[in-house]
Amino acid sequence: MKKILLIILALLLIYILTGYCTTYTSRYPPVQSWDYVKTTSYSSTSYFPHYATDPTKSLTGLPSKNSWLSYSDATTNQRFHIDLGSVKVIRRIYYENFHNTGAWLDRGV
């Protein structure tokens, strides 16, 4: 009986560990706005910080109104804060780097 219980516990542990390692759920701010996504700076209203976290924005093409860009003369570290609205366990962060229709690849992270 103890062996069966140990086998069941081992299988359950394997299931839990592999499930947590291979399954991810995307989490976004409750509202895509300045209230939930803040940065040290942004270039203009065409590059608001929350554009970078909005899954409905295009990842290709023109960056204007689709991405965040810091103030053009900013040479310091830029902070990017995202409020998810409630406590969440973050297991990984996925991001796309900045580009402009495949060009300007030297900007971004």
C-alpha cells in the first residue's frame, strides 16, 4: 500500500512540476492606460507606454501608436512598471524589441 501511495505521489509531483514549467497564461493590465503602465519617459502621445503591453497592437509595420519609445534624448536607464491589477505569480516575461517596419533594430532592449 505504501509503494502505491509513493508512486501516486511521485506521479502527481511530476504532473504538477511539468505543468508549471510548460504551461503559461498571458496576463495583462486590466485597462491599457497610463494608470496601469508607467515608464520613466515616453517620446510622444504616439508612443504611450501602454501601447507596448496591449496585445491588440500590431507587432509589425509602423511603430507609431503600436509601441513605446522613450524620450529621444534619454540616455539613462528607463523604468517600465506594469500594474496587473492584483497579485499574480510571474514565471516568465516575454517581449518583442522595437523596430520600424523591420528597420531601426538598434533601439529597444
